[in-house]
Amino acid sequence: MGFEDHWGDYSYWEEDHDTSLSGVKVLFVDPGNGINRHPAIEIQGSIFLMTSQQKRRGEFGYLEIPEGEGGLKCTSFLNLNQRFDYESCTIINEWEYLSSEIMDEIYLELNRLHPDIVIEDQSEDEYDEDWNYGDEWSY
């Protein structure tokens, strides 16, 4: 598959909180297949991975996600070309919510690339702000 990102040394938590949250969190997942751990998002049972490879900027099917969005410590590129089944991935952790503005861009691109994914509810009213992350951040 050619994924060569190394997220093992990634610093996980950003303290900034956006007031216009989308209800979609950045996840840290291992999709298997030798790809290893990556930040990702889940939409309607599909997982879409992010890469830190700058060469993906402007490439078809990759959306640039700026540093700070969803707790990302560096600019990342969401690969909407390839999706994984949520049930087949190992969810390692959840980070922060993406902004509604970024999710609007993602939904537009998803509608073009994957018309079979029905976006039922593009926002959530409740957020789990009291989640206790404890010492889960040390791998």
C-alpha cells in the first residue's frame, strides 16, 4: 500500500478547543494490513486515514487538515480515496473534534468520491467533554 508514515513518536494532545465543533473526532487507529497506526476519522462505519506526507498536498482525493485541527500537531492530509471498515480497525485512542468548517469540506469531497456513503447527521449536539484521558496517552 506504500504507507511509510511513522506516527509512533507523535505528540497526542492539543489543548485548544474550537467552539464550532463537528462531532467527528480524530481517532488514532491501526487498520491492520501492515499499515500500522495513523490518525484517522470515522464516517458512517468507514475509516479514512491521514498522512503527514507533504507530497500529498493538492493530490486528488487528499484534503489538507491544518495543524491544530482535531488535536493534530502537524498539517496532515486525509486520504479519502481509500477507506477501511470500522469493525476491522483497532481504535487505539480518540483525540479532539474537527471543526464544522473542515467537516463541511470533507463531506463535500466524500459526496463526490463515495456517493454510497450516506451522510445522515453531519453534526452532534452533545460532546463528551468530561472524558478522562488519564495515562492512556503513553504507549
